[in-house]
Amino acid sequence: MLYLHCQKFTNLNTYKMNKAELVNVMAEKAGLTKVDAKKALDAFICAATGAIRKGDRISLVGFGTLSTTKRPARKGRNPQTGKEIMIAAKTVVKFKASADLVK
């Protein structure tokens, strides 16, 4: 089981946490059952997805900000043929970590 402490991490690339492990840590830290922690995480994901799709910004103090940005159309290359192609414009999700998280 992975134990997270709300402290500064020296190397963030050492481990990739999946949803089940996040639910386990949330349950342990908040004193919830795993079922309740999963419901809470699913509710957050649902609310965040809806807000992002509407173009809203989500700011979590001490963690970071989720927002959307428009990426313009651009020229690219097909790596198999080398032929130049147009890549369509699209909206992408952006995450900016807070200063507390990056320290």
C-alpha cells in the first residue's frame, strides 16, 4: 500500500498512482470507507469534468489550477510518409501546479 504524506516530494517521477490506490489513500487519510472514498472521488471527477467542459476554471488552493486553452490549427508532418498535414484547432485542458506543490 502506498502512503502519502502532505509534504514536499523530492522526486515526483518515482511512482505513478492509479485510481484504486488513490481511493485507498483518500479512505485512510479521511477516515472513510473505501466505498465512500470512491464515491467522493467519482463526484469530484464528475464535477470537475462538467466545469472544464463549460470552460470554467477550477482552483484548488495549495494544489493547482485546471483550466482550458485553445490550441490554434497548425501544420504538422505525417511521420510515416513525411507529407505535410494540417492539424485542426482544438481546446485542451491545462494544469498549473501551485507554488506550494512545486516547492
